[in-house]
Amino acid sequence: MGSKRDLAWSEANVRELGAAHVMNTRPGGQTPADDLLAGHRHLRLENSELSADQPAARIVDWLAARPRR
């Protein structure tokens, strides 16, 4: 394992991790997490074009609509 102060190692490490792992979801794309998520109720929310208040309100609405256990 290298040091974060070793910039060449650090950059190579980040690139290696990025190639080995999906760091975020892609619209319409399948990710390794999709199999796990398929078995659980979840909310996937694209918020890159929304203000901070808009996703928060959608999350609150989604949680309120969920059946209680």
C-alpha cells in the first residue's frame, strides 16, 4: 500500500479503484448494486437538475407513502 503523499501512486490507485468498482449509477445502466436493490424497496432519485429542497420533498413524500411495518 502506498502513501497518499505519493501522488503517482495515489492517482494510479484511484484509477484502479475506478476501473474495478462502479462509483455511481448510470441512467438505464445496470450496476452490481441493482441485484441487491431489487430485493428491497428503495428510491432512486436523479437530483442533478433539482434544488436541494426538491429532492428532500420527494424523499419525504416517498417515505410517507410507504406502508408501515
